[in-house]
Amino acid sequence: MGRDPLLDRALARLLSPRLGHAPSRWPETLYLHLRERAAAAGQSEAEYVERVGQAGEAAPLAMLLDAATIGHTAAYRHPEQFERLRRAIAGAGLAGRRPGPLRIWCAGCSTGEEAYSAAECAEAAGVDAAVLGTDVNPVAIAVARSGLLPQRSAVGAPLPAAWAGRVPEALRRRVRFEVASLTAAQPALGAGPFDVIFCRNVLIYFEREQVPRLLARLAAELVPGGYLILSPAEGILPLPPELGRGPAPGWLQLAEGTAAAESAPPSRRAQGAVAAEGAPPSRRAQGAVAAESAPSSRRAPGAAAAESAPAQAPNVEEAARLLSAGRAAEAEQVLSGLLNADPEHLEGWFLLGEALLVRGERAQARAAFLRALRCSTGGARGVDAEALRRAAARRAEALRDPR
């Protein structure tokens, strides 16, 4: 579909301040929604957007935000992270530090599956928890509050059987949902500080230069020693000094000595269920060894001790072998380590897109392919860099509207 510069400028004026960022390309669903609504109003798409902005009507604006956002989520998404959290909660890390409820914030919660998963973890452990879910999309928040969740099959596990039809009322009472932007002055609406913050599959849509500031804002909402959990692919993003990398990709921790926003209430802990993800095999690009040594990541206090064997530099060939064997989750972890050491690794970004695509993470896969296109071809090792870039461009185009 051709693009109208007037329409794109009108969309940027209306939606970018509310989203907190300006997408390089709006989703096709937004243009389709606009075409339908503008035709019904007898206006051009640009005129319709201007009218919505001037009228300030909540419902049309909410529908535009819904069409402009990619609410790709599922119950127990990245189940290995819930299992790691369960172990951290059951051990000496967070458990028993303070009386009162565990506080969890799910930033960018979409229709609420992640927040309900976190609350169910706490319930299964017999732990009192207060869970906050926030998202910029008011339509998604309305769905989350209703507990009438859409059935999804592409990502993570299916909805738990107990949630079929509607999330049980007892579980819904443990979670509060609010409309809020991550870039707002008070993104957590004063509900913190938190023991655990989930912010997964959100930061990858922001420019890399914005990420440290957003992470610092999230860190300010954590209690000392609290966890910030990103998606594994986002574990390669640059960090502010107060956050340290934990024992797995995407797992961050606020240093114990860091001052919290205020003294945190209670904390007792959550338990997560794990569903092992079976990833279908993938036949994909082959890379050469990344021979350079990876700088050691600063690990947060309380993180698991490194194994006694010397650590090897992340290897793109190893990731390619894992991916070909259908072990996409393991390939993603290897590639996250590789890209943390070398953020301009063209083959690494391409293979990360492939691994994410195998796992059903279409929106993140597209972001990885687009990131590959920004890498210099000069450092490519043992591959046809231009051919790889052309392949990345084709995949990104095919995933243009990843919903």
C-alpha cells in the first residue's frame, strides 16, 4: 500500500507522543482501519486523523492506538523465565526479606496474559501478591480487565485450562490494570517500588539511544536487589550503571546498595509454571566463528556464580547448529551473548531473527532483521554480507505487519 506523507505526519503528531516513540513504519492494520473509518466519514485518511486529534474523543483515539500497537503476548510467554523466577523466589534471593505482599509490575502488558501468569505464580506458591499491569493501548487494557482473553497459539503456551472462557475472579482480584505509557512521568502510577518488573518485548521498539534512559526509569521503581525481566532478545540492550546483568539473557538486577524510590513494602514470593517449548527445526544462514573475546558482563549481586570451567566466547556457528537442530530457545541465548559482546554482528542479528521467527515471536523477529540491515557489511566474516542483507530485507518485508 502506498504511503501518504501528509497522513504519516498526522499520525506522528497524534500517536507518537502517546506511544512514547515514533515507529519507522506504521502497521498495515492501522492503514486498513483508517481507510475504513475515513470512508465511512467521507474524509481522506489524513483529514480523519486530524479530526480525531482535534475532537479529543476517547473511543476513536483508542481504536487508532489499538491498530497502531502490536499486542503480541501469551500466558507464560518465555516459560524458562518464569521457572528461573520461581527458583529465585523459592531460594534466598527475594524470599522472606519483608512482610507483606510481593509487588510485581508488568509494563506493556497488552491484554494481560503476562500479569495474570505472574499472579498465578504467586497464588500457586501461597504468596500474597499485588500485580500491576500497564499498557498504552486502552482497548487492550479493557480486554485485560474483563478477563476474557483471546486464544493464542503462536507464542508460548496456550491459555491454562482454568482460564478458558474467563480468568477466575479470585485471580482477577490480584491484578490491577491501568492505561499508562512507559515514557510518562509516572509510568507505574505511584504503585511501586516493586520486587519484580516485567518489561518484555517493549524496549526493542525504541531507538537504542533511548533504552538506557527508559531502563533507568524502570530501575528507579525497583527495590534494591529487585529483578527487571526483559525478553531474552532484549538482554543485549545497553544498560544504565545501576542495573547488572543476571545469570541469563534478559535477566537484570538492581544492585543491593542502590537507593530505592522509597522503602518497599512486603515481599514474599511467586512461583512459575514451566512449559517446555518445542521449536520446529529451521534451515537457515550459516555464519563463521566470532573469534573475538566477549567482555565479561557485570553480574548483579545475588546472581548465580559462574561455573568453574572457563567461559567460551559466544559462537555464531554454535547458534546456527542449534537452530538447525530445532533448538531455537538455546540458539537465542547464544546469540544474545554474542550480540551483547558485538552489537554490530550482522550474522548474529540475522540468526536472531530466524530464531525468534521459529519461536513465533514475529514482531521481535522483524525488529532483529531490520537491525541487521543497519549493520556494516565490512565486518562480516565468511558470508556474503550483501546477500545476507537482502535476505534480511525480504524477511522484514514479509513480517511488515507482524500481527
